[in-house]
Amino acid sequence: MIKTVYGNPSTVTGLSLVGFSNHPPTEIPLFFLFSLVYLANCFGNTAVITLVALDASLQTPMYFFLCHLAFLNIFFSTIVVPKMLFNLLSSRKVISYDLCLAQTYLALFLGATECFLLTAMTLERYVAICCPLRYRLLVSWPACVALAGGAWATGFLALVLPLHSAILPLCGPYVVDYIFCEVPVPLHLFCADTSLLEVMMHVGGVGTVLVPFLLIMASYLRILIAVMRIDSVQGRVRAFSTCASHLTMVTLYYGTGLIRYMRPKSLYSAEGDKLMALFYAVLIPMLSPFIYSLRNKEVKGAVRRVIERHKKTKTSDMKVFRH
């Protein structure tokens, strides 16, 4: 029989993080797989930021937001994957309460911020296609900085602070049947009635997931109408191609987000939640730079220019060294 222990959060030192311990034979293969995915994530997103910094042709509003998204992808995976990899190899799969709380706050903060950044990127595409003559006026650098800063600030102020004020006492056994700590995982550990927290979670989900998603869909509907009015087939294809990668990311991210946060507590499934968490916390951040860059002629051109500049610099240095 499991004994229930009531405790103040400040007295709890550690939690048991189940992760994939129910499937021991898979832990070593998963360690190598997730290690490769994490390295690809860090490499791909760092490459995007570096390329935008090195090539002036990419220093546009669209790539400005993409750099924020790339940084967020690295940050999000870094708060999740290293601890997950450590636990895959460890026989004692635990996480300190402070780290669990930090993961919960940061995952909520970064998840909301990503929703707002994706919305800002959609608005940029909407202005570029539907209001091209007013693009420079509406999508100015001050406006871009304000949108990006607002996305980060709103993600923190609207979700992290309310959650921090609503932390409840915990009940033992302190077991988290998940791969990392995030809302709504703590709901299963709280002793007191979590109805208010669940309401807050759904309101937060509406404000940070559903409303931005509806705004994105409305913007893309207007974009679709504007594109269909273009006489040239080539012009239509070009307009659609500038939105395809972003729409793919929106579908992947918001699809899992809506399922994850907008359902009642009774529909939670531990194994299903783990798979969804892997998808949006590990795989999507890794896929993001490749989705945005692989079929992007601007990025390919920038890569060629950076490589050519590097070769010329190297050749010049060798000539100077010989002399």
C-alpha cells in the first residue's frame, strides 16, 4: 500500500522521474538517438543564427524573428534533454524539486513565447503579401523589436507569475510519470483541490494557444485570398512558397499544443503525453531550422556567399603568409 505524505513544497528535496524506465531495453538506444537529435538541434539552430549574423541579405524582419525562434528552440531543448539523457543512463532516476519547478516555469514560458513568435511571423508574412506597398512602414525595425520583446515579456508575465502564485502543497509518493516537469504534470502531485489551477491552465491555453492559432488561421485565409488574385502562376507559387515552411511549423506546433493543453484532466494518458512531449520538446526544435532552410533559396544563396567569402579570406591570408 502506498503511503500518502503531505508536505510543503519547500521541504520536498526530490522527485522520482519515471521517464522510460518502464521499458529498460530501449533506454540505451534512446540515449544515442536523443543525443544525436539534440546535437542536430543545437547545430542547425546555431547555424541559422550565425548565417543571419554573417550575411546582410538575411538581415530582414522574417529572419529576425527566425533567429528568436532558433534561440528559443535551443533553450527549450536544453532545459529538457540533458537531464533526460542523464536519467536514461542512471539507475536512480530522480529530479530535484527546484529543477522540476524550474523546468515547469521555463517550459510554460518558452511554449507561450513560441506561440507569440509564430503569430508575429505570420503577421509579417501577411503584411508582405497582402499589403506590400506598406511593408516598410508597418514592419519597421522598431515594430519588430517591440513584437519580439512583447512575445518574450507576455510569455513570462501572463503565465509564469500566475502559476508561481498558485503553487499548492505536494502529496507523496513524489513520482512524476513523465520525461520532464511541465504543466499539467504537477496537478497529479498537489494535495489540495486543483480546480482553480485547471481553470487557470485552460484560460492560459485559450490566451496563448487558441487565440494566436485563430489569428494565424485568419491571416492565412486572407493570404490565400490575396494569392489567388495574383494573375501569374509563377507569382502564386512564389507567394505560397514563402509561407509553406512557416505553415508547416504552425501545424506541427499548434497541433500538439492544442491536444496537450486544451483537453480535460480525465483524458490524460502517461504514455501518450510522453510521446507528445518528445515531439514538441525534442523533435520539433530539431526540425525547425531544416524546415525553414532546406528549400529556401535565400538561405542556400547566403550559405554559398559565406563559404566563398571564407575561401577568399583564407586565400588572402595564405598569400600574406607566403610574402
